[in-house]
Amino acid sequence: MDPSAASSLVDVQEELSLIEKYLTPRVFEVPMSRGRTVRAYEVGPPDVPVVVGIHGTPSTGLGQVVNYIASGAIFCRLVAFDRQGYGGSTPEPGRKVRDIAPVVEAILDDLSVDTAAVYGHSGGGMLALATAALLPTRISRAVCSAGNGPNYGSGGFDYADGPSPLMREEMLEARKGPQASREFYRRVPCKLRDPEVEKQLYSENDRRIARLLSPLRDKITQQLALPESPYSEEDAYVDDVQSWVKPWGFELASITVPTRIFHGLDDLQAARRHSEWLRTQIPNASLELFPHFGHNLSQLMPHMLAWLVQDEVRS
């Protein structure tokens, strides 16, 4: 083999090895007040802008790690975490939407990161907005992806009026109180892998992407050797939906950082009008609508992450 060709091959192998290293996540615990802990994940190169990803309901931070690795977006570093009561994070019964801010702040402090961008998907969308409002010196940009608007005040829409009968039922039950939400969880969210339930909540494109990512998720789960959660997903779900139907604890108008709202036009869970209304309530907010995309916006991960870190990349 030509010496120059052999040298080039070695260089390529070294680069691939480095990329593989960057796409290998690590898990760590962050101490919180009152003896609580948060399980967090980190993946990506060390010397690039940081993005915090907030998962939806019910879920864990692992899904965000899978989306990042699938996209190979090594121009930024992703930090995700299991929200209170999910996965390996201690429950916080009775929490409000605003209570996500101390969690994100503690994670940034633990990593010695001064500022980061943030995104939230689905039930995490409003939480990303909360961090942007309540941590203005720590958050540089924010994305709300497939999120919902608030359940109180005047918004020009009914929070329970969405594209899916199941989602309307979820909100109507939540308004009745925790026990009604608990009973709904047992009928629907805990059966998300049931094909009949799945078809009512996820578009054909959503289901196709989930199938494609399933082997990668299994591989990463095996690599991280995560223990089974000691906490009740049902309890965490009830805490989530009960926080949605109460005041969020911050004003959307107080968000000053650049904010973008992503919405798939084939979303069967979050109503388009919620995204359109949120855009009108947040200064510096813009809205992107995506034909043929549903509730799962993992295909947009590189585009979303690039927008979130563009200021840092330019500087």
C-alpha cells in the first residue's frame, strides 16, 4: 500500500474513533436539596456549546440521548436528565412547572457550565420555557417542541381541545384531580406500546421513526447498564399532568431569550393552535411548522440543535 494512502487510512480510523468516543454517553448523579438526586446524561465533545434537553411525559432523559447519537450532532454537547420521579431521579410530589428551574440550575452548576441553551419536547416544552423565564442569566436560547399552552387564563383556545380524543380526555380527567389522572394513566399512558393506543397518539411517520431508533435505544440502554427505576412512573405522570392544569408559576412574557417553537402538522397529541398562541405570548419567539411530521420530532434534532447554538458557534 502506498505510504500516503496508509497514513490517510490511519487518520480516518483515528477520526472515527474520536467520533465514537464523542457519541458514547455517560451517566452521573446530581445532588439536590432535601436529600434528593437527579440522574443526568452527558454526550458529545467537551469544548463545544452545551444544550440541555428536557423529556416529555411519561419518559426519561435516555430518549434525548438516543436522538442526539442518531443525529451525530457533535457541534454541541447534550445534557439530558430524568425528571423528578422518572428513571433514577427522586420524586418531588406536588411539584409545579416552575420547579424544573432549580433542577436545570443544579445540573449546570455540577458541570461548571455558566450558560446553555435548552429545549423541551412534548410535556417538556413548557418546562424549557420555564427555565428560560426563571434562569435568564443561565439560558441563552430556548425551543419548545410539540408543546402545549397553559390551562388557565385567556388564550383563545380550550386546553383540552386537541387533535386526539385521548389527549382531550387526558386533560379533562386531569381537571378532576389526581385520582382521575391516575385512572387515565392505567388506561392509556401505561399502554403506549399497544398498537391500538399507538395509532391514536402517533402518526405513521412517528411510528416508523420509533421502529428505526429502537435497536439504537436497546444498544445504549445495554451499554449504560441502567438499573430498573425504584420509583413509580404512574406517580410521576400524575405529578406532571396535575402541574399542567395549575398555574405554571412564571409569565411567558418574561422570557427575553430568543425562543423558537417547533410543531409537526401531523401531530396527533399537541394542537397546532397551542404553538401558534405561544408564539404570540413570548417576545422574540418564532414558530416553525413541519408538514408530514408528527409528535416525534427526532428527525429535526440537527436542525433544532444548530439553531440553539448558532450564537456560540458564530462567536
